[in-house]
Amino acid sequence: MSRRQKIEAMLADDPQDVFLRYSLAMELDKEGDHDASVAKFDELTRGAPPYVPAFFMAGQQLTRLERLDEARAYLRDGIEAARQQGDAHAAGEMSEFLASLGSAGE
């Protein structure tokens, strides 16, 4: 059984487990199924509360795919979500990564 299959089996028992859903998105990225991975991260960013690490991972993945405008949008939203949740560390990491991408259109 692959790692992805194990995660999917655990999700069948607990479909709302945020960490398992995040792990599945990470596995999909590793397998090269980027659209499915980004979709899973996106679901996590829309939860209540939003899952802050999903914003950062979506931003990093989209950057690797050279989809910089989308990456910047996830990072901006993630910074705001992190601040609202009192996670200054995550907000700082995403701010630094966003700054490293430069301005749109460069």
C-alpha cells in the first residue's frame, strides 16, 4: 500500500482530519498531480478556521509551477489568516517568501 493509499484509507475513517487532508495534498504534489494538490490546499484555506500551512505550501507549489500571480494571492491571504490566528511566525515566513517573489509583472 502506497503512502497516498494509507492516507486515503485513514481519511475514509475521518474525512475532516485537517492534517490528513494536508498530508494528502502534499502526497499529490510529490506524485506530480499538481492540480489536485492545489485543489486540496485550497479546500484547507477555505475551512473554518483556515489551515494556515496550506496557504504557504500552495504558494510554494505554485511558485515551482511558475504560476506566480496565484502564488502571491495565496501568500497574501495566508499572511492575513495567520495574523488573525495570532501566528506571527507563519505570517513572517510567508511575508519573506512573498517578498522574494518580487512584484507582479517583474
